[in-house]
Amino acid sequence: MKNRIYLILLIGLLACNSQPSKESRENKTVLAFGSCAHQSDPQPILSAVAALKPDAFIYLGDNIYSDTYSMDTLRMNYKILGAKPEYQALKAATPIFAVWDDHDFGWNDSGRHYPFKKESKEIFLNFFGDQGDSTIRAHEGIYHTVWLEKAGKKIQIIFPDLRTFRDKLLPYNGNRSGQKGYDYTLDYSPYTTPDSTMLGETQWQWLEEQLMQPADVRIMASSTEFSITHNGYEAWANFPHEQQRFINLVKKTKANSIFFISGDVHYAELSKLKVEGGYPLYDVTSSGITSTWDFATPNDNRIAGPVMENNYGLIIIDWSKEDAEITFQIHDKEKKRIDKTIQLSELKL
């Protein structure tokens, strides 16, 4: 009998510790995020996030897998996702914001030449809504900004569109055979001249306006990784001039407190890009909700990971500290796998 009482008390204690109390959450912002979810597969990761009840959940692309030129197929795949009990639980638990990547935009690795990008945008917005940004329907593409407030602090979440305006990728034309880690076929090479774009000039002008808005923290919700080194697959590293343009824009606008969250690669990792004359740009990658891969590509900027199991990411901002703390976490469906805390002052020019 005594052992049974101890067991009940232990279970109760674990339950209390598994969820932050209401009081502990009042001065914290908790954001969850993930990517790469096949609509026909079970999604226990979403159930785990729903139980946590974060302040918001952010989809970072490949939210469904379609790879189609049929808009009826695209609509049907969103319908399959929307009907899943796990998705319904997530939707009931927290606000959902989203950006797309290639497999839900239209076709694998596709960009501005995909012929149904306008129709795909309409289907995306019919499913996810206007994301709280009334300007999203007024321009081409789905780039937009979401604002959240907690403990008197303003969080700006910027969702760039890396598909609608992106030029074709440059086929791989090098040879890394024999180099450590490069025992796979590389698909793409980085451009060596600024004669191509990811964002397009109109979106760059919009982004500059966003970075000039006052905010306590800025999160770039990027569908592909920003802070990694080139690995021959999709990433900002294929457009190093665009990557550098973003860094230059941060310096020009004096925009502090920026970090990236990203998806796409079917594993999770934390990267840190050192910036000469600026602050480091962290990139927390969470992928995938259902998708997995059997290897992680080389990344000289990786400081944690990779996590090869299904996962989701968490951003926890503790505003109660004199120097606010930002914690980057990756969880699988059962336990924490990456846990890194920095001070907000580290992200200052």
C-alpha cells in the first residue's frame, strides 16, 4: 500500500513538472515549429506539441507533400491534413502560422517557373488563412509578418517566400569525391556571381521595411537553412550573394535580436554563422514531423545535432531575466535532444 502511494505521488510530481505552470509562462514566450509532414502518415509530433500548448506553432514548409501540377490533388492533400485528429488537436491548442517550401508550393526544388504558383497561393491561404497579415493577398507570393506580444515585449516573425521569386538552381559542377562526408551525389553549386535571386527585388524592399520596425526579438521563419555551409542541396548557401545581402541589410537597418528557424532537410540541428562586424546568426532547424533521412550532410557551422528522428523545435524566451534568455530546443516525440540557451545581448550590433 505504501509503495502504491509513493507511485501515485511520483506520477503526480512528474505530471506537474512536464508542463510549465501558468505562473511560469506569464513571463515566457514559447513557440513551437516543425516541417516536412506527409499528410497520409501518423503525426504524433503534432500531438506532443498540442499537449504543450505553446503560444504559437509555426509550419516551415513541406507541410504536405504533393509535387503536382493538379490543383485538385493539392486541395485534396490539404484536406487530408486538415482531417487528421493530430492536426485538429494542434489547431485547438494554439494559433498556427505557416510558410511553404517546394513540396507544398508545387514541385520538388521548384521556384518562380512553377506555372501554378498563383493558384497554389490561393489554396495555401484557403487552408491556413491570411496569417494575421492583411497585405498577404495584395502582392505576389506569400511573404508576410506576424506580430506576437508577451510580457510587454514585441516579437516579429518574418516569413520570407523562398519559392515564388527564386531563379533556377545552378547544377553541381564540382568534384568533392574523396572529401570527408561527401560520399553522396551533390545536386547544386553556389552561384559565384549575383545574377540570380531567391527573394526578388520587391520582396527585398519589403524585408528592409520590416527590419526597420521596432521589435524586441525578430525570428526569420525560413523554409530552407540559412546558416549552414554549402552541401550541394537546397539552402541559402546556393545563393551566397543573397545570404550576404541579408547580412548587409541587418547592418544597414541596425536590426538587432535576429535568429533563424528553418526546415527542409529531414533532420534537426543548430547552426551558428559568425558574422564579421556583426552578431552571430543562429539557425535552429527542425525537420521532419514525419520525414526522416539516413544521413546528415556536412555542416561546418553545426554546433548541436544532428537529430535523425522525427522532431519539433521550441523557442523559449524568458523575459523575466534582466538580460532576456533565449533557449533553442529540439524534441523528439518523447524527450529533449538539443538544448542551448543564449542571452539576448549576444544578438546585438
